[in-house]
Amino acid sequence: MNVQSTPQHSADNPLEKLQGSIERVTFHSESSGFCVLRVKVKAHRELVTVIGSAASVTAGEFIECMGVWVNDRQHGQQFKAISLKIVPPTTLEGIEKYLGSGMVKGIGPHFAKKLVKAFGEAVFDVIEQTPERLLELPGIGKKRQEKVTSAWAEQKVIREIMVFLQSHGIGTSRSVRIFKTYGEQAIDKVRENPYRLALDIHGIGFKTADTLAQKLGIAPDSLIRAQAGVRHVLQEWSNDGHCAAMRDTLCDMAVKLLEIPEPIIGEAVTAELDEGNLIAEMIDQQEAIFLAPLYRAEVGCANHLLRLNEGAPPWGEIDAQKAIPWVEEKTGLTLSASQRSAIELALQHKVTVITGGPGVGKTTLVNSILKILRAKQINIALCAPTGRAAKRLSESTGLEAKTVHRLLEFDPSVFAFKHNDEFPLELDCLVIDESSMMDVGLMNQLLKAIPLDAALLIVGDVDQLPSVGPGAVLADIIDSGKIATVRLAEIFRQASTSKIITNAHRINHGQLPKEDNPQTLSDFYCIHAESPEEIFTKLMQVVLERIPQRFNLHPVNDIQVLTPMNRSGLGARSLNIELQERLNGSSEPKVVRYGSTYAPGDKVIQQVNNYEKEVFNGDIGIVSSIDVEESQLQIQFDDRIVDYEFNELDEISLAYAISIHKAQGSEYPAVVIPLAMQHYMLLERNLLYTGVTRGKQLVVVIAQSKALAMAVKNQRSQRRITNLISRLG
């Protein structure tokens, strides 16, 4: 059985067997199976603390476990079990305690005593095989007898299901989820079609289900494997940002991945469409296939935008000719002609988009609009897709801004947002910043929670990379022409002195960045290199010596290496290993998990949303401590410390270098970007533009000339397949 943290056994600490009866269940997590038990063991005078994992445990049960002894600083000596199984007790005292523990509904301590007295060691057989004999006992009626036998049967079923699933390589926490979903029919349902697990149970994917199916003897070319495989291929395709795939493309990809003949794949697509897991729709005269949730999210986005766009704004009519001079006087700023017309447009519409690059005055414009609306007592809420973006929005507006997840109040227990169309947000106007990062699923969840009469201000830079998740929501909204849009292009005088801003705009217009003399002090440098090896050498020199010495910036806290990809010699993975060795190599203690090594002082990034820890994809932190005994690592994210069990470390990775995609919505004092021809598949204008605009004080691009030219020239090689524009039309 899986336990929360696998203890290390060695020659000094060999595996041991332990048996005893559970006196007390100190802790048991239903979702993961993790438990802390106090156990009475024959050879020990005092109770033993056993830590392990079990689907259901009750005081009085008898356990057998394999594991190792550990000495915990806080709790003293404990037995960490690698496997833990519950066996029926054999002594009369044990049987009485087991039955009287409350585990079986209808049997308490008093009745347990009666049962053991009447039937002795045969009591389990009586309950299971000849339950009518229970009626021989005084005070037992038919009703109570049925209650006892059904409760006993349920316990037995739970145990059988766990043993079956675990013998096929599925860990406790997933086994518990499977039992909770399917109940007593779990074994039959899993045998019949293990691929349904990937559909029905959060956290189980196609690969886990496929391995299980092979163990259960399901043929590789069976229709149920083809159906599950088609869904999986479409899911992987959506990971590249697409909301749908053309039917021919989908079939080709599935044939290749699953090695199943094309006719079976075609049949599988049709079956999935019939079952409603996939939905077909024409896009540009071709049949496109959507995963049902993505189809619903896209339709939802369009419907909610059109719904919100109707009617008069909640502030009624505001005379822009009076409001603009008033706000200029209040802020002491003179607005440009483009900003003035933008304010006028935003005051007239319920839904407005404001887009533009760095230094074009988006923040000033948004602040001016907010000042005018707040003077009218309008209840405004602000949000952004990431924690860092929300923090920046708070700093620039002086108002509280939340992440979208916090605003909608995610509830991990039901894995859904509290705010939705039935329980909308209480606000008159919502501002969402960094909206280029919003994928179609999250945008739909946000839009459905906005009340009918409220207004929406969508702010973002459409020229940045699109969202990591599927869709191109901001670009599609703008391209539809159905929503009032302001595109700011004029760089303000104070911003034009920044080479980061002027070069970002040059890149965005397809021009190479202007290079200064490397001897003069600037905020943007382009360093040329002939080969990937030379880029690597120069990158190490720049990060470890030149920037810290010349700009007094800290190599870990202030400098962020942003690379186009994760793999290759100049990808995030290899650069992380090299930078970690040079910047934090001597730190102890070290822990190795999932192919990475971590030590206190390491810079790490969260890779998935973890709602329970309130840490989200893209959050960067520093490892603050590692407790090898407790199998626990602590990470400092901004102003709070978050605990991770060692077996949860697949959620993080090193972050001395990260991909440009992961840096969306964040800003760093200094950014170093390597560009080599080995990255050619990913060299695109919006990728380089996004990378450059992450730097606040300094940007250094270290590039092969050909790679830099390619990145500047290539524009959106493959537009994402979405249908939002025509839905808005």
C-alpha cells in the first residue's frame, strides 16, 4: 500500500514485521488513506505508534505491517509501515474488541460480548454464513440481524476492492477514490472497462488506466481502448492550446499513438460522439472534434460575454467631457488623446477590452477609469490569473486584487468554485488584468459568476503568448469585433527612455532589437554567440558574475533565466542542474525525488494548482528547510511557508531557469534569455516579446544571430483551433 512518505530501509535499518491490535486511531484521512495508529504489540509494554496507509481503519482491528522504525524528533519512536493489512483477530479478547469497536453498525461492546460468549471463535463464520443463528440470542430481532449482516458485508466489500485494486498496482489514495465513486460495484466496473477511470476519477489519466487494462488482459486493439485513446489524444492536443482538432488530424494522431488500425479509430470517434464525450462542429467547412467540457466552456464564454454586453452600464450615463478633466485634476496627470477616447469608450459600454504593450499607459488608463467609477459609488472587484499578477495589480491601483481562483472561492472538497451563475459575485464592475493568460475553461467559470447587470473591463497584452491552457480568448474576443476594444500603441515619453520597452515594441513590429555599446550602462543588452556552447558559457558568466557585480543584483532572488524550452542543453532542465550546482551546490541536507535534487536555498516553481496548499502553477519560492526524519520539505512563497511531503515533490521543479511560458504574468528585476538554433521549433515573435517584457530593470539576450532573427521574424506559426470568434459573431 502507498504511504505518505516512503521510509528508507537499509542494512542499519532493516524491514521488520509488526503485528498487533489497534487501540486508537489518532488520525485517518479518508481521501489519501494516510493514518496514525496506536497499536498494542505483544513484545512491547507501551503502545506503538504506527504510521501507514489504509482504506478504512477502526479501533479493535488487528493489523499486520512491514516497515521500519524511525525516531521522530517531535513524536519519539514510530513504526513507518510500507505495507499495512488488516486481518481478523484470533483470540477471543481480540474478537470481542474488534466486533465491539463500532466498525460494524448494530454491534456495540455489550452485544459483542454476547456474540463471543455464544459463538466463540466461530462468530465470524456465523455472521457471514449462517446469520439466522443470531436470532437465537435474546434481544435480537430480524431487523437487527439484517443490519449486522449488511454492515459486515459492506466492510468485507471495501476490503476486497482495496486488495483487488492494490494487487493491480493502484495505490491507496486512488483506490479510496475509486471505491467512493463506484461503491460495491467497483471491481466489476473496473474489470469491465478500466478506461472509465480516466473519465470518472480526478487524478487518474489514460496511462494509469491503460497499464491496468493490460494487466486485466484487455486487447490493445479493442474498441474501449480506442475510445479512451482518442479522448487522450484530444486531451494532449488541447495541452498545446487547441480547443478542437480536425477529424482527420485526430484520427491520424490516434493511429500513430495507439497503433490501432484506422477503421477502429474511426469507429471509436463515432462511439465517443454518440456517448456525448466528444462533440463535432464545422469550423471553416471542416469537421472539428471537441472534448465536451471544452466545447461547453467555449459556448459558455460566448454566451456570457454577449449577455454581459447588453443593456446600460451600472453607472448610467457619465459625461466624459466633465469626467476626464476631473480625473486629470485628481491625479495630476495629463491624459493623451488615445487615453481620453479610451475612457469615453469604456464609460459607454458594459464590456470593454484594453490592450497594448509595455509603456503605453494601460495602468494610468485603468486607474483613471476606476477613479471615475468609484466616485459614482460603483462596487469594483479586481482580479488576475496568477498570484504575482494580482499582487502587481494591487500595487498599481492601490486596491485589493485577488487571483481568479480566490475571487471565485475554490472549494477543494467538491472540486468546484463557490461562485457561479446560481451564486454570483457581489459587484457592479469587474476588472481582469493579464487576460492574455486566461484559458477558455477559467474564463467561462469567471464570466458565469458575473451578475447580469455588472460591467467587465478586460485588460491585457494580446501580443504576448496565449494562455498555457486551451483557447486564445483575448485574441478571439478582439478579433470578433463584437466587444468594444481600445488598442493603445503610443509609447509615453517617460517609458521611451527604457530600452526594454522600446526594444519590446521593435520585436513586436518584426524589427531586431537596437543594440547599445556593451560598455555603456543600459537596461537591455544583446550578446552574440556562435554556438550553443558559447551561449552556455556566456550565460553562466552573466548570471554568476557580470550582473551581480555591475548591477548589484542577487543571482538567485533577482535574476531569472528564461528559456524557450524545457529540454536540450539550453533548456530549463539542464540549465537548472548547472546553475544549482554553481549557486547552491554545497547546501545540505539534500533530498532526491522524481529525478531532481533539492536543498535549502534552492529556487523552485510550483507546476500544478494545489488548492489545499493555496499554491498555484507558476508560483516561485525558495526551499527554506528539509527534515529528512519527517520526510518533509518547506518552501517560502513570498510571505508564507508551505509544507510538502517528500512524495509531493513531483508538484515542484527547480526554477533558476524556467520556460518563458511559465513566466507569463510575472516580472523579475533581471531576465536572461538564451536563444539558440536548437530551439528553432519554438522561436516565435510572441515568445521573445513575452520573455523581454518580463524584465523590470534589466534584460540580457544571449543569442546566435540566426536564432534571434528567426524569433523576431516568425509570427504565430500555428493559430490555435478555436471557434469563439464565430460564436461571438
